Amino acid sequence: MKNKILSLAIVAMSATGAQAQGLEGLSFGAEYATYDDGLGFSVDTAEAWADASFLITDRFGVQVGLGHMSEVGSSDPFLDFLHINAAELHGFWDVNDATRLGAVVAWDDYNDGDWLFAIEATHVSGPLRLEGRLGRFDSALEPATLAELHGSYAVGPNTRLRAFARDVIYDGDFGHYGLVSIGVSHDIGESLRLFADAGWHENDFGGGNVYNGNVFAVGLVLTPGGTRNDRMFTYTPFY
């Protein structure tokens, strides 16, 4: 399965080939989160990811991303911890200096291999940043529809308020997983961003089995050499 991740990354890098001089954004991120189902079960997760975007022409480009998530702690001493790898390839077109339209193909090794095919967009204007995505998970076990929206707003030279909403609606009568969060980020120089989020989730397994709880997360994003590009996509498959 890891070979698929590497193959997808190689394809993306080959697509840029000699266009490596068109690197327009590079970021590395990490997050630690605690998930609580509201009924006494909790699990802690650690994530890491990397993204790079390249311009092929003045308006067209690609973005490649790799990610990993591990469950690292739980209230259940017998839980079999998950370890999930992911890869993604975006193609994009800049409508103007504020709006980027794109499409993404992403893969992760949850369920022994799920694929996402989605359309997406970012819009950055003044203090406001928006990112939206709509797509389908091609999965042998859990086919589903994804809808998500990110938003942030600058309230100072280095501080932004953040909000996020995601809904994964499973086919048939298998319910959905929804997450809404709010948070804040703070930039330290041009290369480091720290963030903290508090979220509420609903896990509906269908048939009236609904669980509500909380998610708390802290993390950081590194952009070496001040290469932060707010038009880059920030998709992650890890709930």
C-alpha cells in the first residue's frame, strides 16, 4: 500500500519535471488531537503532513501532498490503534489572484484502500480565506459523499480566527460523520504558524445509533523560507 503513496507522489513530481523552478508553496504540518465520544471513550491521535505546489504556467499548476496519522492513546486499553498513510494530487487553475479552482485525487490505506475524487476551491481576499470541497469516496466498505468548508479571518497582523465544517454521508442507511470546529492561529515570523481548535462531532451509525462528543486539537505549520501560500489546498483525510 505504501508503494501506491510513493507512486502518486512520483507521478506528481514527474508532471512538474523541469518546472521545479515553479515551486510556489511548501508546508509541513503536525497536529495532536483528542477525540471524546461523550460516553466515556476517548482516543488521542498524532498527524503529520507535507504539501508542495508548483506552477506549470502562470495560471495552471499541481499540488502534491503526503500524510500520516497514528492513534497514540485511548481510554480503552485494548484498542487496536490505527496507523493510516495518505497521498493526494491536486490540479488547479487560478481564475485570478484571489480564486483558485481545482480537482483532487487522494488515496489512503484505511479500509485497505479508499480513493477520493473531488472538486475544490480556495478564495483569499484581504483578511478572509475560504476553502471548499465536494467529492466522493470510492471505497469497497464505506462509499460516501464528502462536503467540507474551511474559513479564517485575520483579526491582527499575526492572528487569525478559524472555522471548519465537514460532513461525510455514507451510502445507504449507514448514517454520517459530521464535525464543526472553531479555533485560532498565530504566526511567529514568516515560517511558523501555531493553532488550536475546539470542535463538536456527531457520529451517526444509522438505525438511531448516534454519538455526540468533542474534539480538541493543537498543532503547527512550518513554511520554510517564508513560502506560505494561502491559496494552497489543505485537505486531510483524517477526521
